[in-house]
Amino acid sequence: MFFFSITVNSQQRRTATFGEPTHQELTLTSYEKDPEASGVVLYEKGNNYFKYANGYVFIYKDVHRKIKVLDAKKFDQSTVDIYLYNNGSDKEKITSIKAVTHNGSLQTYVKSDSYYDIDISENWTKKRFTFPNVKNGSIIEYSYTLRTPYFFNFGEWSYQGKLPKIYSEFNSEIPGNYAYNRVIYGKNELFINKASVKRNCFSLPGYSKPADCEIALYVMKDIPAFKEESYMLAKSNYISRVDYELMYYYNYDGVKIKFSKTWKDVEKEFKHDKGMGRQLNNNSYFKSKIPENISTISDDLEKAKAIYTYIQHHFNWDGNSGVFSDARVKKAFDKKFGSSTEINLSLINALQAADLDAKLVLHSTREHGLPALSYPVISDFNYVLVHLTINEEEYLLDATDKFIPFGILPFRALNLRSRVMDFKEGSYWQTIVPYSKNVSYISAQLKMEDDYLIGEVSEISTGYKAIYKRKEKSNKSESEYLISKEEQIPELEVNDFSLENLSELDQPLKEKYTIEYGLESISNKIYLNPFFLINQLKENPFKSEERNFPVNIGYPISNTYILSIDLNNEYEVEQLPKNKAIALAGDVGDCKVLYSSKNGKVNLRFVFKLTDSHFKTEEYQNLKEFYNQVVKVITKDAIVLKKL
């Protein structure tokens, strides 16, 4: 939490006049703090304030931004989108806008008919324009004013973006009868943090005394570009920005209107909400829809699994989510098609109709960001899950994906925490614990025949490993699936393929097939990479020298690979790689490799385990080195065979 403080820094603010870039800006050819950047933001300023117009009070948002283009081929910021919210007759509006491309003394303005609106959804549009004549050395500059009637949407100011920034300033001017929480995110420090009171800054017709305003100035400079890293949660968790959340305001008759709520307020609203609350009271409807062969199951867990499977296969997800979407569970059930909210609300109703303890869960997906812990911000949530308790065991459910077993959440939902809405005992935070038994097991029994390895391979997959394979198989015919296996491994031919438990989601997925794998003999020797059947761990996903954000892989991993080769009196072992044991600090991962040669056979056992899925920034180097060593084993170790 960023508590509002009154501090004055001696550093100087920068100013800029629209349409007048400096000589230094025009002649700039590179940015030494990020030589690879395709461009750099030279200057940007935001100014949010309240203003009376046309009989109403609005928030006005002024934005001015200048960007230097350093490498036009890589530069992808020439098109600008400004997002506008509307709710029926109340709409956000751009009241003024201008944009220009500077090439030396030549200025090319965006023409008035080149600004256009694009509908995104029922409540969102965006105004788009594209700068003309952009090339190396250009400066693109634009400014606009956005007017909003929504006091709750004072907004945020992002100091970080895809490009590095030299100077970024945000000002707010808020009358004293409005109170906002302010939160600073990210690791970059403020260059200027200044607050003051401006007397008599805001007045209304008919009121004799103007209001005082709270003036805040937040500036950052020399801000690095935000570069997303592999295996990270949403960038909104880490990007440097200031965010405003309306707590309350006093209207002009002195009545206090509360916006920022406690969780008790939220629970009360949800319980009695005409939209969401009403959709949670359809138990009798779903009681009549549940097939009798499910309703009569005596074991509660088996009944819950059957209801989950029934809802899961009844619906097709339309790809939409949103906690406050216009959910209509009866209509969606009849159409067999609906949003994630409608599907999971249907699951809650169906479970409750069977006298099972099911509750609504407010959730935020990995891409949406982590919800704030300090106080409820409903916009932090974009998804609905189901909490189920049976015999003191807790389950989190999501019926939107036909390939997800009971008790496992889709990968998009693995986002650390969610809020269980218990309307009787009070809501609480629930830690998201990913399914732990995500196993890939490969066993190959092979025999050498005329420089070919021939034999049978068995694969067993559970958890997320099985989910991904089932999805892949559903999109391909058997021949296409086998071709994809062969394409991953040169010189491999796959035959006699069989598959077990494709539709039994709670069972391990089992594959069996035979292979012919051609080997190359050099001077009567074969240099065999024994891991040729493994597609994973051949490359380290962690390549950066440093890591700025925590690593979140999503779920624990377990890979086992067993290989046995009968040399068939054609070859003998000249050299085996050394056995290895690689451990990850903290006892959260290890890799063991064991080789043996006996009675004309070569045997290999490889086990890789990662028991944790979330790693702090300071743990990155250990994780990177652990993967480096594992990848080296898989890609470099070779068995040397000599022809008899």
C-alpha cells in the first residue's frame, strides 16, 4: 500500500510543448541504456482532474506522449488504441485529439478522418489511429483528452511499457469530497513524489464555496522497458504503475457514498444481487435436470463426480468469462452453450440440488493478475470457480474444459489464490494448490537389428501431462498423431499404436506402439543419444542472465524414462556415460541418471522431479543451473557401441 505522503524533492520536472521537439530529441540515434530498443519514450505526461461541464461533473484525463523511433523495422507502436467504457447512455468520450509524425523539420499530422472507433464488446470500444511516414529517426507525438462520467474509473498510470522511457509524469487533482486509495506497483522508485493542497480549485454553479483539492505529482525517470519472461504470472502483478481505487465520496448535499467495501459488504451484495444472486438460486430447476441414475448415487463423492461430468459434457464454453457478465444459467443450459460464469454457476446449482456443500469462488486467471489482499477490489476478479466440501475434503472445480478431470483446475486458473464466498460463515481466501501427480512415464524395450533399434514403447501420462495429450489427440486423427510423433524424432518410424483411457479422465492415459529407429555407424561405432524418445528438457527455458520476476511453472513435474537395449550380439559397449545425481537447492527438485551394462544389454533409468512450481527471484540462478545440468545430460551424454 502506498500511503499518501507530503514530500518535496529538489529534482526538476520536465516540460514539453506539443509539436516542438528539441534539437537533442531530433538528432538522437540510439538509447545507450537499452541499445536493442526499437524506440524510446522521450516524454509522457498524464493529468487527471475533475471538471463541471454541461450540467454534470466529469473526470478529465489529459495525455501527452512523445516517442523516438530508433529501428522502424522492429518498431510496433505506430498504431495507438485508446479504450473507452460505456454503460448504456453514460459513455466515455475523447474531447480532443491530435497526433503528428516529425521527420526533421517535416511534420505530418494524422488526418481527422483517420481516427476511427472499433467496437470490442457491449461495454467497450477503442479509438484507433496510425502514424504516417514512420521511419528511422522519426518522432511520433500525440495528445488527447478523455472525459469519463465514472468516478470509480479514475484509472491508473503505467510507468513501464514495451519501450524504455526517459521521463514519465502523472498528476492528479482531486476535490476534497472524493477519497481514493492509491497503490504503487513495481520495483522502480519514484523520482518525484510531491503532494500539496490547492485552495478553491473546484466550484459548482449554485454553491458559494469552492472545494479545495488534493494535488499529487508522481514522476519516474530512466525507466527500463518491461520485458516479459518465461513462466511468469500476469505482467500487471509486476509492472511499475500507480493505481487509484475510489473509496467514497460526499455528494454536494453532504451524503457519503461508499464505494470501497469490506468483504461483508461484498458478500451481502452477491447474496442479494439481482444478477449473480438470482443465478445462485436455481437449485430446483437443476434438480429436475439431473438424470435419475446420478441422483440415486449414494456415495457423495461419486455423486459429485457424476454431476461434474454431466455439466462438463452438457455445456460448450463460448470463451467468455467475467464475474459480472450477464449470466443466465437456465438459458445457457437450454442452449448447451455459455460463459465460464454460466457453466460454473450451473455446476454450483446442480451440486446444491444434490444436497452437496458447493460455494461460489471469485477468481482471477493467470493472465488477469493477482487480486489485492488488503481490501476487496471486484475488478480484480474475472472468473468464477466452484468450491466443494465432502467429508472435510475440499475441491476446487471448473467445468468449462472437457479434458479436465474432477478436482483439477485448467492451467489458466493456477493463480495462487481465490476468494471463497461463504454466505453463512463469511468469505475467506483459498490457496490454489496445483495437482501434484503430473507424471510422464516412458518405458522402451528395444533390440538391435542391423543398425536399427526395434521394439515396444509404453507411455503413461497423468495430471496435466495427460490433459495436454488428450487435447492434442482430439484435434488429430490417429495417423496425424503418429506423424507428429515421427516428425519430432528424425529416423523414427511408429507402428501398431494403441491407446487406453482416452475418455476416462480420472485414469492414466496409456499409449503403446512399436518403433524402428535408424542408427548411423561411423567406423564400426555407434554414438547413441539414449534420450532420443524424450521431447522435453532438451533446451533450458531459463536463458536470461538475470531474472526480475518470480518463476511460476504452474504445477509440479515428474518425468521417468526407462530404456533397455538388447545388443543382440551385434555390438558391445565401449563407453557408458557416468551416473549422475543433480539436486536443486531447497530439496524441491532432483534428477538421477543410472546406466548399467550386463548380459549383452544396456539399461538406463532417468528420473526428473520438480516438487515445487513457484520460485522467488533470488532462487532463479539455482533453478537455471539445475536445468542447465539436466539439459546437458539429455543432449550431450552418449553411449558408445562398438560392432562385434
